[in-house]
Amino acid sequence: SAVISQKPSRDICQRGTSLTIQCQVDSQVTMMFWYRQQPGQSLTLIATANQGSEATYESGFVIDKFPISRPNLTFSTLTVSNMSPEDSSIYLCSVEDSGHLDPSEAFFGQGTRLTVV
Amino acid sequence: SQELEQSPQSLIVQEGKNLTINCTSSKTLYGLYWYKQKYGEGLIFLMMLQKGGEEKSHEKITAKLDEKKQQSSLHITASQPSHAGIYLCGAVNSNSGYALNFGKGTSLLVTP
């Protein structure tokens, strides 16, 4: 199984600033995903990050607000830009541990708990 | 889009009791994942079910996927305080590669 390290684990940020979250995987993976979990809610997919191409964003999420980098097969970053209190959430990266077509195990990092004040 | 409904929303059980959490999909499931989440933390992968009628067990937790592949249940036998947390079911979102759609979660508290 893939081991995912996510940093920082938590942060308190001033509104209007930006925070970059890092996700490091101990093995090469094809697909990495970024999710948001707002307080008391379930997880919502932000975007899919593929190496060598631009991230694919879900409805309601835009690149200017959540720029994503995927420089190689083991690393990705998500930036939360121009933050407001509504961005206070847990942000999680996830990897699909196979390049196969069939669903396989999907693993998550420990999350970044962001509070915007 | 696929929707996952979990029930119950929350559960309080006495230590040693059995419990079941259900996850019902609005569409056929091609991969159903169960996770456990401690408050404010990441998700711990429990099991993934893919075939209709499939059943998997890990320690005292058993998950099943029904034959029609639209419902899954998670059963905990002889619950312990360590089982407390939020249980989430997720299903493959075919529109976003292998990203997952998630249910709203079931919050479990196990009392002494």
C-alpha cells in the first residue's frame, strides 16, 4: 500500500494570504486527487492531478483559487489562494495505487486542517 | 451523478454490542470503499468491494456488497471504544478517473 505524507498537518492563516499544501507518496502513482472536507461534511473532490498535464477541476473549483502542481509521479501541491474564512476545511490528498483500469485501493494522506481567521 | 446515502447518520452503542452501517447508491457500484476517520484526521482505508455478493473481513469488521451492487453494509462485531470514529463509504466516480464520491458518513461512539 502507498504511504502518503502530507504537510503541513494544520495551519492557521490570515485571510487574504495563500497556503501551499504538499503531498509526497513513497511510490510512483499515476493519479493523485485533492479533496476538501468542510466542517461536519463529507469529502468533495477538488481536482485530479496528473503528471505532465494541467489538473482537471470539478465543478465549483477553479485553477486561480486552487492551483495545483504535479511535477513528478510522487509529489503534488495544492495552493489555497486569497483565503477567506469559508476556506477553513480539511484538505486531503489521495492516490490510486495502480495504473490499471479496474478500481484498486485508494489511500489518503493525514490531511491538512486549515483555519482561516 | 451518483449519490451515496449512509445510515444511520450517527450511532451510540455499548461496548461489546454489534452494529451495522449501510451505504446505498443511486447507481450500480463498480468499486465500493469503506474508510474510518478520526475527528480532524485523514482517512484510514478499511476495505474495497467490487464484485456482487462479495464479503470481506478485517479483524472484527465485515463488509458486504449486495448482488445487485447498489448497497453495501459494514458490520462490527463486539464493538470496542477503539472502533469509535466516522465511517465513510466511497464509490468510484467514473467521470473523474478513479476519484471517489463519498457518503456523508456515520459517526460511531462506543460507550463503556
